[in-house]
Amino acid sequence: DLFRQRLSRGFGGDGPTDEGASQRFRDLLDLDRTFAAFDGGDIVGTGAAFTFDVTVPGGNPVAMGGTTMVSVQPTHRRQGVLRAMMAHHLDEVAERGEPIAGLWASESSIYGRFGFGAATFRHEVNLDTAAITLRKPEPPGRVRLVDHDDAEPILRALYERMRTVRPGMLSRSDHWWTHRRMRDDESVREDKSARRYAVYEEDGSAHGYATYRQKEEWEGFFASGEVDVIEAIAVTPEAHRGLWQFLTNIDLFTKVEWWNAPVDDPLPFEVTDPRRVQRRLWDAMWVRVMDVPAALEARSYETDGALTLRVEDAFRPATSGTYRLEVAGGEAACRRSDGEGEVTLGIDVLGHLYLGGGSAGAMAAAGRVAGSSEAVTRLHRIFRTDAAPWCPEVF
């Protein structure tokens, strides 16, 4: 409980105090993956790791240490506490044989020094429903509202279908579904409604869902309520159109907000006036490559080719070195090499590229990839994927 108290204070809050908070914490975390820094008998720094599988390009699940709950007490800033904890944490990830670590950064200036690079991005979407008209054709199915007690098996099945095809999505344990996705008491509602569960169906089969909350608002005698989309998963284009037709046509609710849309989501192209789909770009999950050959061989590639990379890792120097990557038929072989690197990049840049959504050209223009223009283009084409990676939740 002291760990949880110090964690909450490190982020400026008080944390949950309800009767079940301690048990939820123990259910969600392997306690042997928590760590702390001490000053005498008091905790002055906290951190932990979730045990995830993350989908990589090609659909393979890869073990990932989910870096989380990292905080330092304000009395101990700039004293090396964070650096020492991150060194301990990444050693533990490496010892477990997890090829990558991942996190959502509380501040985007912090984790590059530890080798993390922004690997997924998200759009924050805002809609004025009065100005939104979806293009034809009408989706053939229907949307049905499902009660909380009936929703979980439907959501779980659809999430797993999507997880096999979208890089960046995470495995969810039974406890994760119970405590993080389905828990809906007053303390998590932020003055909004209970969770609603909308399911798109065709011929009795579910093909997509949206979970959302509502906030009733009035401006004089005019309704101006808000629909706050928590998660939207559609495994077919028809399901996507059907869900958004529903979400943008709820009486009395003129605003729709979606905090985490994939950057390649088709919604702007499904409406007649795409400018009305207002989007703001944010970084999302950051990736840190721990084992270069294991990580690069775990994913598949849409473009064949070969390249020699010089990887620089100041925080874990043993990872630095030259690697030969050869891709044939979408499958990779990667090994250390004594040759010269055709491109030179930091381990954080490799993390940025790893899930297929990064830009080697932009990194080169920023001075963070060195090499000939031909080699940089080859690097980009080998790593890039058609589908943008997307991580649907903060951890």
C-alpha cells in the first residue's frame, strides 16, 4: 500500500481508496515485476512492468515488458533515481527474454535517453454531429445496445480478431478485462454516464463494437450533449460505417469525441465534409528494442531487401553494434556483422521504426539517421507497413 500511495503522490494525485483497490493492483501486476527506490525506509521512486504480448507486423505476438507506474517523489528529482530504476527495469526485461519494452510517456522528453522511440501515434478526434453526413452506401447490418453483463464475451472476441491484424495492439488478461475494460463504478466515470456498449451485427454475427459514455449538456433550451468514445473496434468496413453512423446520430448529443483513433482510420473519408472531422496528432506507445536480432526476426516485412545497420545504444552499450538484416519472402534473418553500416541510427530510432509506422526519411532529415539517400530509402521501405500501428489503451 505504501508503493501505491507513493505512486499516486508522484503523479500529484491521491489514487483509488475504495475497498477493492489493493486487490485490483495485485491482480493486474506480477508483484515480482514491481520495483522501488528507497531513501532510508521510505519509497522515493516507483516502477513496474506489465507482461504483454504485442502484435507486430505480420500478426505475430511478441513478448513485451510494459513499462509503467514510473514516478519519482518531488523531493528526489535530478538525483539519478529514475536512471537507476530504468537500468534495473531494462535489465529485468532482458533477463526475461522479452525482445522489446514499451510504454506510454508521461512526458515525451524523458524516455528517448533510455532508448525508447515513439512507435505508434493517435488522433484525438472531435466531431460536430450536425455537420457530419456519412457517404453511401448504407451498411447492411444494424447496431444493437448490449447490457454490461452481456457485453464482455462479445467485446473480447472482436478485440482478439482485430489484434491479430493490427500491429501495436496488446494482449489482455482476464484480470485486465475485468478491472481495466469492464469496471464501471462511479469513481471512473468522470461525471459522465455509465459505459454504453454498441455492437454492429450482420445476420446475427457481431463485426464491431464501440464503448462510450454520455454527458448531458444544454445551452439554454438547446441540447449540446457529448458522446465520449472510449474504444471503437471494427473488423469490417461495414461495421466501421455502421458504428459511426450510430455514434453521430444520437438524439440530444451534438458532439462526439474519440481520444484515440488510429492515424489511418477511414472516418474522414467516409463523410461528405472531411474537414469536419477535426484531428489532433499525439504520440502514443513508445518502443525500446532490447534484442535487435530477436526483435527484427519476430516481425514480417512487406518489402524484401537487405541492409547493414549500425545501431548506437548509449544507455545499454552492449546492444550497440553492426547488424546485417536480410528479408526474403517477408521473413527476416538478422545477425551481428563485422561490416560497415550502410545506415547509422540510435536504438530509439529503431524503436520508432519497429512497428511499421515510422519514417526513416523524416528521421534522416532530423539528423537522426545517417547514410546515403538510397540506403535511407531502403531502410524506410523495408520497415514500413501499409497499416499504421495502433495501441488502443494507456498502460
